[in-house]
Amino acid sequence: MAKRKTYGFSMNRLLGITDAKRKIAKATHIPTTKHGRRNKARRLVADGCLPFVLMLLLCLAGAVAAVICLL
């Protein structure tokens, strides 16, 4: 019979940090790991969504600057 693979003790799991990070990631759809965030950014650029978002942000920044100038 094969020996079962066991995982060591984890303070983060004991304190609930791992579960909290997982819930945040699922709710916001933003990965909590560096590798996951990098992959998501690559997918956004590849899909062509990032230029649209940047253009929208620039338009909003311009509108805010115009309102500030009027005051």
C-alpha cells in the first residue's frame, strides 16, 4: 500500500489567512499571487481589453481636469 502524501503545518491556514485571500480573489476576480496577476494582465493585453480601459481612464481624467479648471 502506498504511503499517503501529507502536507505540513501552515500558520496561515490555521489563522484563516488562506481562506480570506481565496474569498477576496473570488469576489474581485483578481488573483492574489504574483504569477496569477501577471497572467491576467497578459490575457487583458492579448484580448485587446486593456487599450479600451486605458482610453476610458484617460477620458475620465480629462473630464476631472476640466472640472477642476472651471472651479
